[in-house]
Amino acid sequence: MSGTSEGTGPTGVAVPGRARPKITERHQVGRSAAELRDYRAAFNAAHLAMAVVDQDGLVVTANAALATLFGAEPVDLLERTAADLVDLASDRRTWHAYREVLRGRRSRFRCTRRLKHPDGRALWAEVTVAPVPDSRNVLLSVADISDRRELHARLRHLQMHDAVTRLPNRTLFFERLASALESSAYDQGSTGRVGLCYLDLDGFKAVNDTLGHRVGDRLLAAVARRLTECADGDGYTRSGGHLVARLGGDEFAILVEDSTGTDQVADLARSVLVALQQPFDLDGQRLSVSASIGVVERTVAGTTATGLMQAADTTLYWAKADGKARWTLFDPERNAHRMTRQALSSTLRPAVERGEFALEYQPLVGLADGMTRGVEALVRWNHPQFGTLAPNRFIGIAEEDGSIVQLGRWVLRTACRQARRWQQEHPGVPPLFVSVNVAVRQVWDSDLVADVAEILAETGLAPHLLQLELTESAVMGSAGRPLQALQALSDMGVQIAIDDFGTGYSNLAYLSRLPVSALKLDGSFVRGFQDEAHPNPADETIVEALVQLAHRLGLTVTAECVETSGQASRLRSIGCDTGQGWLYSRAVAPDRIGAMIGVSALPG
């Protein structure tokens, strides 16, 4: 058809009679201007508080939501320093990350800040800084996450408190105890001491059995209130009030941070006994109870959470053995090995120099093929007076008096040298790794990272062939310097294992944030497999769940105290990686280990 032109429809097919629109430069400019107006309108109308910031960190433009957040008009925020508005310069790490985004060296930065609202209340904000495309500016956004933080705080409170008594639970108690021991050791304002009243109600089981758990729970709640009153009545320290916690069942603890001495904690124990002796009126039900209390008070230096709780538990046992309804102060002289302990303590340091220590090694065997994968180094003291002593007779003393540093360094050097010697003597098989126990005090009182690096260089042992074992309570309470040391060792290539896992206050979520490569399940799990004719399904289910969790976190699992082939078979079937125990070998001299290298321990 003449006199007409063709255009295209929505599908791109030519349509007769429709003129093709001509895209002019003016049309493009108009469209860009319209888009810019739309962007500006959306920016200003957005509920999310935002500002455009230039390379110098000054606000170029801000929307109404941001202005409202600071109780101002958008124009009042122009040329303001963005970092000052949202407190980005208060710590070096945050300030550096923010500057890197401004300079175009980092694509995005996010942090959480506590800001002050114009009405005086505090609010938590999530601050995000990201480059603006095709621009040298950045976009700063501020999201109010106060409700989210409050919900998180409520959930944590529920998680960390006992439902019956509303007191802090075992997890929170150990968290606070670890923090108290760690902070007091370096805080100049601290007394450097800590006290603990560890108590348990006498005859509480009879209350549950005769009157029922409902009455028992009411009694526990009433006891909790009286304990709190006693703790509050004892006064407040620099760190606040004493922590009263329910550790489980009818066991309670009162933690006295920055204690002023034994007299303070003993007076607190006396007041608790007096308070609990007054009858309880539970909805017309009149009950009388008593308690046994173990009292421990000591300097923070050289004290571990495990050591403190062991002392408290021992002292509580003494109080019950002495007739109940009383408090007893921990007395080292009362220990069965009192004289032996004193003699060992006085001779331990010179014994290292005299060469009285020796190492034996217990194999860690692959459950799938029976091959020896590694060994654990176990120190023995060939004491001239008391004969050969196992580690449990002197390691605690070494940790208390600080000689663990010197002894630990010797153990580490000797074990690495022996592992390298086995590697050279058996070049045709995969080399064994050697596992060495480390006490937390070795991290605090020495430069463990430097010691390990020096010994590895000296002996020629590859870092991945060294595994350092720490107890569960030590690792779970790690923060500050210990955690930094563990991370540095892991970065070096050294393997980190948690020993006796499952005996403490297993914070499983914490595992993902620790540089741990292996778990060693405590022997109590394996001992639950002993009755092979009537196995306990619960034990197997627990171990299987722990193994699966560990594997998902990229960790290997070693089962300790494997004594029978039946236990080994069941552990193998649920995926456990290695086993350690008398089934394979006791701790033996180095030459005996040499005979096991490259030889399967499986029958047939």
C-alpha cells in the first residue's frame, strides 16, 4: 500500500501502517531525566534510612527516613561527616573497613551500631555501606534492628535460665565463671580472687518421691529466692552482685567474683544455712530442708574452671560425709595423697632438669582398616621415691605451680622428635601424627605458638603431623589470648583436638567458631557399649548424632577407651573415624609403636 510506512509490533514483526518511532537525543535525555526523578522520588520516599556519601565521607544527599532517625531535616544532614552520624570511627577495625569502601578497595561493608534516638532511647542499627554503580559515591543505609535484638536477648535469656527457679542455668554459670577467671587475671581493679559456694539439698529426693515433683519444683523455687536474698545481702563487688545459679537437680552454686578472702565466702555459706533452716510454707504445705555446702576460695592465678569445680565437688562430698547440714572449706591437706602431693610439688621443677620424665605412646587406630594413624604421647614420671607416676598424679600440680610450661615444652619437643624418627625409619608408609596434651596455662604463661614453630623447625616434623589436645572445658571457655593462639596454630597447619568431649557443658554451636579439627569422645560413651548382648540404643544414638555433627563440621572423631572388638565394630558402623584403647594397645615405649606401623590391627 502506497503512502504508508511499516512499524513493528510487540513481537518485533513488521506491522503495516504503523510508523516506526524515531529515537532522538532529546527523547533519550528526557527519559534519563524522568528516570532520575523516579529514582530520587523512590529514594526520598523509602522507609529505609539512606544517604549518598562522597569519597571524603561527607553526606551529599539524605532521605527523609534518615533525617527522621536523627531528628533533623534532610538539608541539615548535607556536608555532615557520615562516620560521625553512625559512629563508624569508634573502633579501628570498623573505621578501616569503611575507608576501604570509600576508596573503592572493598565492595561492601556492614556493621551493627548502638545509636541514640532523638527521643532519648537507644536503638540498635545495622549500617551498610556499598558503592553506587557508575559513580564515585557510596550509599549508606541504616536499618533499625532494635526489635530483632530484643527478641534475640529474650531468647538468650530463656536459653540461659532455668525454667523452674528462673535462675541462671549451668551453661550461663560456666560462661560467667570462665569470664571471671579470665578477666580477673589481667584486670588491675580486681582482687584477683574468686569464691564459690557449691550446695546441694539434703534429702530432696525424698520430697519428690513422697510429695511429687510439683511440690519439689515449688520447693526449688523457694530455695532459689532465699539463696538470692543471701547473695544480695552479702553486698556488691566491682563486678556486681554474686551469681546464683541452678546447676541441675537440687544443686545450686553461688559465684563470688572478686572475693575479699575466705572469711567472706564462709560467712555467706553460714547465712545460707541459717536461711534454709527456716521452714518453707508451700500453699499450706510446711516443709523443712537442710543443705550441704562446699566452699572454695582461692586466687584466680593458676585456677581453671575445671579445677575450681573439682575442688568444690570434693568439698561438698566432705560436707555430706561429715554429717550433712553444714558447710566445709576446701582443705588441700585433707586429700588422701597430702604428703605425696607436697613432695611432688617441691620436686617437680628439678625433675624436668634431671630427666626423670619419659614418654609412652598409645596408638590411634583407623576403625575402617585397623591401621595405626597416629599416637597420643603420655608422660610418665619415674620418681626416685614413689616409682612410676601416671599424669593424673602430677599434671594438676604442674598446672597450679606453673611448671607445666617447662614440662609441656619438653613433652612437645620429645614427641615431635620421636614422630620424625618413625617417619624416617618407615619411609614406605604414611607417617604417623603425634597428639600432645596442652594445658590452658601453657597458652597464658608462655608463647605456645612460638614454641611449636621452633620445635617443628628444629625436628623437621611437618605441622599437620602434630595434633594438640585440649580438654572440652578449656576449649569451650577459650577467648582472648587462648583463642588467638589456637587460631594461629591452626593457620600454621597444626591440628587441634578437643579431648574428653561430652564430659563438660558441651556448647555444640561454639564448635563452628573454633579452629578445631578433631573430637575425642570421652570413654564414658564407649563404656555404654560394653553389654554387647543387650546394647543400649540411647548410647548408640547419642554417639551417632555426635559423629554426624562432627563430620558435617569437617571434624574427625576418635573414640577413647575402646576395649572390645564388639565396641570397635559398633563404632565403625556408625562412622567413627579412629579408636584408642586397650583393644589395640596400652601406652607403650616408642620401639613397640614402630612394630605397629603399616600393620593392620583388624583380625585376619
